[in-house]
Amino acid sequence: MRSYRKELWFNTTQRRELINISPDVKNCLRESGIKEGLCLVNAMHITASVFINDDEPGLHNDFEKWLEKLAPEKPYSQYQHNGFEDNADAHLKRTVMGREVIVAITDGKLDFGHWEQIFYGEFDGMRKKRVLVKIIGE
């Protein structure tokens, strides 16, 4: 069995962003040369998420509205965590959206459903962030 590891870095320009990282992960798979196995993709920040869903702008807007209802950014004073930082809402949003995904690799390709894409969800951005891609298999 072989393994491959790479960090993907992003400079986010907004507090909250959804970035389709499927092309980046597919490039990692090509670099790895692995044809059968598993691909782990996880956010390396406690206020960010990696998840699989459809790349459809209306859905992305729905995520934004839904997450903001669950854990509104403001008023900052509503959260005990906020003191030095004002990102308690980002921690909560990450918990809902998840930390990582695992995708099967079959015949050298990510084994996705028809509309599935991998996204990096940033909830406390405007700085450099990273995602870990770990691929194991043969």
C-alpha cells in the first residue's frame, strides 16, 4: 500500500466562503498515482469545514442563510467564547458542516455520485488557510 499527503492552501477574501476544491483534489489523486483506495480531505482549521454537495449557487446561498439562522455572527456578545476573537459562530458552523470527507478511489478516479463535489467551507476567513489531502491505496 502507498500513501500520499499534500496540503492545499487558500487565501480567503471574505469571512465566509465556499470553495469548490474538487479540481485540486483530483490533481492530488493524479500526482499520487493511486488507482484503488481512499482519499481523506480535511480542514486544518477549527473554524472551517470540508463537505460534499452540489455546486449550485442557490444551494450555496441556502447554506449561508441556514447557517446564519443556526449560529448568527452578531451580536458578538451572545457567545461566551467571544472575547479575544469574535468567531464563536464560525466554530458552531464548522461543527454542523463537518470536518472532513472520505471518498473512494476506483479505477484512478474519485468515486462520486452524479452531482457530488468537494467544498472547503470557510467561516472565519480573510487569511491564509489550509486543507489536508491524504490518499492511501494501490
